[in-house]
Amino acid sequence: MTIATRFITLLGKNTRLFSMSSKQRGKVVPFNLSDIGEGIKEVTVKEWFVKPGDKVAQFDNICEVQSDKASVTITSRYDGHIKNLYYQIDDTALVGKPLLDIELQDEDSTTTANSEAVDGDEETARKVSTSFHQSSENKRSKVLTTPAVRRLAMENNIDLTTVPSTGKDGRILKEDVLNFLNKDKPDVGNIRTDSKPYDVTKSTSSQEEIIPLQGYQKHMWKTMTQSLRIPHFVYSDECDVTKLIEFRSKGKEFLTHSGIPLSFLPFFIKATSKALEKYPRLNALLDEESQTLKIIKSHNISLAMDTPQGLIVPNIKNIQNLSITEIAKELHRLQKLGEKPSFAPSDLAEGTIALSNIGSIGGTYAKPVILSPQILIGAIGKIQKLPRFDGKGEIVGASVVNVSWAADHRVVDGATVARFSNTWKHYIENPIHLLL
């Protein structure tokens, strides 16, 4: 029964002055997982910031979800109270389907009428009904909403007067605009509506465990399957890092006071960028369909990271413009994110060349796998103290590190890789040149 009908009914039942106050319970609406871009169809729920009964406002953090490409924090589009969560931690959610239910803020409507209407007075009923509808039209014509929603509508060329509203007093919410944008998009599939968790592990016996691939592991599956179709040319060499060890030791003492750890990796990263200045063709992305190379001016070096959820490859951007200290700061930031892991999409996108520091675990040589559409990757082994001949032919102790480069042999020849590696080696063996 509408407010107008209830009001008319009460008029018909009373023949004296009266006042009426009614309180509507807030509308419960599903909070759907919106399209987060890059063709992502499903995500894994990694953390809830709310629970049933909590009060939330628009843009409050709701949960953190993880796709096979990045972690994203979902924010509220409504003001209201959480009624129900559809998922538990590590459950899989589909784009376009409900994450939770929200009870919108209670709508308080107090209507006072003074009338001597008698039972069955059709004229009084008509006037009240007309007044009610006019009031509703006036509210909609004013388009009640927030500046953020107006900006969203403006960016998408939407006339707010055409958007159905679900907020209090006809207020248009962010969810209303998003639903209006997505109304013609096809459904992305069925999803369960209970709040029970999925069985992410199923034991077929006491000796076996089946674990489905999720999140970053699924992305690794796809990228490595694609990468292993590439003909790899692998080139390996060793570098004497005796000077680098001394150089890094002095810098480490200086940066310790700033709380910035200084490993050997920032030097390896900077040396890669310096070598790319002489061989810019290797800082490129391959378009297999058009058989073209896109040479990138920015040295966005991807770093293979070992995380609790498997291999993740974020990147540090514009290395050509960064100092060793700035690289160390950015590397420290990415390593902290990798502990969770919780990378923003921008941290994972636009990488141009990759490095894998396998030596941090203990390996000496490795055959790295190219991260398509990149065309070059380097694997750096652990530093070892080994006997070597000096310039006088005498045996001395030297600190040695091995490096292996893998290039896409369809577009990169072996001689270019060897020359690039020699340039990289020069900077590693003469670290003072990285500062010149």
C-alpha cells in the first residue's frame, strides 16, 4: 500500500481533526560487484571490512577482492546498514552479482492533515492524491544526489532526470547510475545466494588434497602457458661483484638511518635501465597478431616476487629517472605489499622488461620464462665467493654472481642479447658508473 493510499484510507475513517506519523522501514537492496575492468569476470574475496549490522556511508570500504591481475578495494555506493554477506574469505564472487545486502537508511515521513472529510469523500481523496504525486514530481525534478554522483553522470553523459532513484526522498545514488549504465549488459552467469562458504579444498582421501587455482595463480597459469609458446634464446654469464659489495656496504649504512633497506637488487635494476639506454629495442612489447614491436621509452622493470599466493610480477616505473635510493624506496613498498599480497592494478600494469632475483632463495643459474608480451627477462643467481685468476695470473678470491637472459628469438638475435648483457655486466662490475 502506498503512502498516498494509506493517507486516503485514514481520511475516509476519520471525521475530525487528526495527525498521522508513519515510519517506513528502509529498503533492502543487493550490493552487486561492479565491473572492475580489464575483462575480469570473477574475483576472490580476501578481506571484509564490515559485518552484518554495521552502518556504512557512501565510499566507505566494504571489502578487498583479488582477481588474477590485482587486488581492489570495493567501496559502498549506499548509506545504510549491512544485512547479509554472501561470501566468506576465499570465496569466489562473479562480477555483476551480489556481494551483500544493504538496508538503506530509514525513511522518516511525517504527514499532518487537518480535515473535516467524511467517509467516502471522493473529492478530498482526489486532492490528497494529486498533492502527493505533485510533491513526488517536484522532488524528482530537483534531482537529489551528491556531487560525486553528479560528476559520475557528467563523465558518462547521463541525464540524471532519466535515472530511476532508490535513495531517500528520490535521492539518486551512485548505484543507481551504475545500474543505469549496465542495464543493457548481458548477465555473467549464475551465482549462489546463500552465505555458506565454498569448499575451496576437497579431500578425496586422507592422503590427498585437491586445491583449485585462484587469483594470481590463475593468472600465472594463463601467462606461462602463453609464454612457453615463445622460442627462448638464453644467454648466461658471470660478473665479479667485489666492488659492488663494497659500494653497497657504504650506501647501506647511510640509508639505515632512513629506514630504507638496501639490497643488491636496486643496483641490478638500475644497471638494466642503463643498458637499455644503449639497446632501447629490447624495452618493447610484441603484438603477435600484427607482428609489430612497440618500443617503450619508459623503463618499467617488472620484478618476479615470491608471495604467499605464488608468483606475482609488479613493476617499478620510469627507472631511467630514478636514483638508487629512490629505487630502493619503491622496491621496499612493493615488497611490503607482497607480504599480504595486495597490489593495485597500476603496480602490475605496463611492465616492459623483467628481472627475477632467484639468488635471494639460493639458486645460481636459471632459465627464466619470458613474460609476454615483453621480449626479455633476466634471472640473477646468488653471490658466491669463488677462486678466480686476477690480471697477474694469480688465484684470488672473488665474489661472483651469475646472470641468465632469455629473449624472444622471433624478434631478438643472440648477438644483441650478448652485447646487452656485456653492458649490464660493466655497470655491475663498476657500480660507480651507475651514478655518472
